[in-house]
Amino acid sequence: MTTLQTKLARVALVALCAVGAWQAFQVTPAWASSRLTVCAQDLYVRDAPAGIFIGTLYAGQTMEVTEYSPSGQWAYGFAYGHVNKWGWVQNGWFCK
């Protein structure tokens, strides 16, 4: 193996390790892609994380969560109840 081939192999190995480490941090919570109940008095539904208000979910209403923001602070999915739209809500206000 030439010096160039050795260097390229090392670069490829480092890249694979970096991708593996990144994927380890992208673990989806066990309760992802499930219908969750709102426990807050009200929860604003937005068009994007911290985006424009498009509706309100109230305590006891549900949302089918399909994904989370990389920070985990926002949940995306279909908001049932009075909203009946796809949108983002602040995470942490669902019943456990």
C-alpha cells in the first residue's frame, strides 16, 4: 500500500467514525411516532419550530408526533382537536 493509499484509508476510517458518532446522537425517542396527549392547559401549534402560530391544542387533546427537532425541544406531527393540521409544538408538554 502506498503512502497516499494509507492516508486515504485513514481519512475514510475517520469519516466513517464521524458518521457513526453522529447517528448515535440522532436516536429517536422510544415514544416517537405515537399519539401523545397534551397535559398543558394549552399548547401553541406553529408552522416551524418557534415559528408562526397556526392553532392551539388544549389539555386532553392529542397529537401524532412523527419527528423531533435536532435539539429535542420541538415535536412535529398532526395536531388533532381544534387544530387538525400538521405543525410543530414545544416538546415537554405531553403526558408521560
